[in-house]
Amino acid sequence: MNPYKPNKKVLITAALPYANGLLHVGHIAGAYLPSDIFARFLKLNSVDVKFICGSDDYGVAILLTAEKENKSPKEVAAYYNKLQQKAFEGLNIKFDIYGSTSQNPYHKKTAQHFFLTLYKKGFFEKKKTRQFYDEKSNMFLPDRYVKGTCGYCGAQNQNSDQCEQCGKVLDVDTLKNPVSVTTNTPAAIKETVHWFLDLSRFSSDVRNWLNSAVVRENTKKYVSGLLESGLVKRAMTRDLSWGVPVPLDDPDAKNKVLYVWFDAPIGYVSNTIQLFAEKEGNENLYTNWWKSKECDIFHFIGEDNTIFHTVVWIAMLKAEGTFSLPKGVIVNNFLNIQFPGEEEEKISKSRGKAIWINDYLENGGNPDSLRYYLTSIAPENARTVYKPDDLIQKHNSELADTLGNLVSRTVSFCHKYFEGKVPKTTAEKLNQVDKEFLDEKEKAFNEITLLYQKFSFRDALKRTMDFARYCNKYIDTKAPWATRKTDLEITGNTLSLALNGIKLIAVCLLPVIPASAEKILDTLGISSKEIRWSDAEKDLVKDTKLKPSTLLFEKM
């Protein structure tokens, strides 16, 4: 992936989580932490950023939860929306708005207008189709109301619209052994009417977009494979009682709603509209972000949402005609989990195999420790594994020992030998070890910057911590506790260079562990509110007063 050079403005969206449950570590690692890191990095580079998210309240997933919890779908959506917001806030993931497709006063109008625009342009085909049906409850069974075996890869317990295992689109012909989720009886097949969008009409548009878009190589390969296989017609309506009503004066549209994957990405737009309506008093300002050449749009998603953002959404935008296409779609893979003494497996709510964010925070978990660990194992190009013992090990050895010790001893030496101030750098007493340190510092900053620009946040973190280890080694080599007895100017050089190295590390860690990085900067006498990415290279001012070193990370 080529390094990204920001536009004047950047709109970042993170996938809208279904408002039917809590968030776990896989959700955070997949879409929300990477997008927050990217937003923070751009803001440090003085880019005008808007960071948009919110819950996806409509569709089968919410209906099923409502039935299970004996609540209305609206109550379920509002309840989980609040819990999701609490989890995000606890992890310091800062959206400009966290909306709700069912509570947003602009969403229904925006989604219906979008649908009608495509309808009036002749992009929809109304046709009869065969759909799963529950004869016991007398209802059609879209999407998650049916489970079965994927006819392509043989994966069991798959939803009727897409196989999570192989990513293929499923229908009544390719889902084998279908069973109704509501009554646990074999699903029948019955005719109904729906409005279809022929995705094949947009094959060249998707291909052209893909060739210039900022995407990971595995995403490009996946979408290219879909294009080679041939895009198909896909129903954009559903027989459901909960959703955005199909806005057509047609008897066949009665009791039909927009398909959740037609409706959900429009939530990015309606949430942006709501943001400007509430913060600026002018809802039309959203066009400066969604319909401007001066703004780049990035979507951050998990791998299971790839087809909807790289094919369906691109087709919808091209058909509508007035919106900008996304500059990039950053897809991350799934995060598996492995508890002590157990095998690695997929995170599962039903089997209780998950680390829930709200529980982690309520039990006193350090937000930055989790942010650090999830970034260090980020599933950017392949699935990775969350191991609770591994989190503890990394916290203790990397955050507490490597980073915490580096800051503590350097600042303590300054308080002991230089009245708690930044020592002077005496250029004529810089030796070869010092010059090598300065070269490594410059090299590290350039490489870290490039990795952030290439969305390689995992490697950016690794390179930052490699430099932290280098700083510790530098101090060991220079031994300021010994040189202060013979030449205080040499000691001053060692500590001033080390302090500047710590400043660079802190700035480079601001996107990943913001609270801890801000504490380090505060210790160095720097306001994190005024810091910019380029400031990482600038030396601390001589005689700047340092605060006493405090314990950054308690051992777990």
C-alpha cells in the first residue's frame, strides 16, 4: 500500500455495529481502534477530520434480540446504543458523533431519498423471487432468520445472505439444509416480490474505483475475485416489520423495508448530517464532506463487511451520482481468541468465548493497555489471536519495563543531577555513540511516519517500541550515573538526548495510547493539546522544568 498524503479534509467512518449486543475485543481490533488511531494521527498532522460512527438499529439481528429479550426493537436499539457508547468512551475512542439509525431524525428521510433517486433513474428491477418461509409462524425469513450449510465451502450454521467462512453471497439455492431460527423447523420456500439492484451494471465502476482506491492487497485480491466471478442482482428490500419503509406507492411494497445493507452505509451520511445540524446549526454542511473534491472519505470495517463496502456501496454511490466515492476502505481481519489451556477459536457470544469491553473496563482494566495490546496483534493482513496471558506479559514487559522504566529513570536522573530541568546539549562533547543515537532517532521517526501513512499501525507501534528499547540501551551504554562524577556536560548530553528520544516516542504513541502518551508529555513540560506530529523531531528547550516522574504503568 502506498503512503497516503492527506487531503484538506478527511471523513473517517467506522462500521456501524448492530445495536443488539455488547462490544468485544474483536470488534475493537477490527474497525474501531484502527479508525481512531488514523483519526488521531491525521489530527496531529493538522488535517481537518470528522470521525463518524453510530449503531445500526434495523434489520433481523435487532428483531431476533428483541424477541429473545421480550422488548420492542426500538428499546433494544436504544439500550445497546448506550452501552456501546460507554465502551467506546471508556477506551478513549473519540467519535465526533455516535449516532443511531432509528433515533437519528434525518436517517429515514435520507435513506428513502437515496432509494427513490435510484428508483427514478431506473436502477431497480421489481421481480418475483423465491425466499425462505416459516410455515409454522407464517412469515418470510430473510437473512439471519435462517441458518444452514454454505453450498460453496460446506461451513455450517451460516446466515442465509452470506457465508462468514468463505465470504460468498448465499440465497435459497446455495444455502443447504435451511432451518428457521424462530421455530427451529426446516424452512420452506415461497414466492415474494422485491426490488433488485443489478450489481453487474457497475462492474467497470467498481473495477475503476478499486484500481485507484487505498485498500490492502488482500482486499484488492478479494474484490477482483468477485468481479471475475461476475456480480449479480441483489434484493435491496426485505419482508420485515422493523426498518426503513420502502417509499413506493405500490401495493407490493406494503410491509417491506430497505435491506439493512442498503440502509446501513447511508447511516454514515445521515449521522454526518445530524452532526452538522446539532453542532453548526446547518445540516447542509455535510455536502462539504460527502460531495467535495477537497475531502477524502475512508471506511474502516471488518472482513465480513467487505463486499458491502467495496461492491454494493460503490454501486449505490455511482447510481445516485452526486456523492464522492471513498478514497479508501481499510479492511481488517477477524480476531480469534485463546484462553489458557484451551484451543484457539473464533470469538463467540453464544459459547461465552469473548472478552467484553464493558466488563474489562468495569473490572478495572487499563484502557491504554488494551489499546496497546490490540494494536500489537492487529489483524491487518491475516487473522490473529487474543490471549489474555499475552496481554499481561506485554503490559508488564513492554509498557511497564521498557517504556515506563525509560521515562522514570531519565527524568529521575535529571531531578537528581540537573535540578529537575532539561540539561544543556554541549555539541563539542557529543561522541560517536551520541551521533549514532541522533541518526537512529531521525531514522526511527521517518520510518514510523511512513508506517502510519501506509495504515500499518501494528508495525508503527513495533518500530516505536524498538526505538524505546534503543533509548534504554543508549542510557546503559552512556552510564550517566558514572559520568556525572567525572564530566557533568557529558551526562547532560546523555540525558538531553534521551529526553528528546522520549518526546519522540510519546508523540508517536499518541494515536495508540493517548492517555499514557499525554502523561509522558506532561512530565516533559509539554501540553498535548498544542503538540503536532512534526514536533517529535524538535528538541526540548534547555532548562524546561520537568515534573517528578510518576508510575506510568502498574504491573499486572
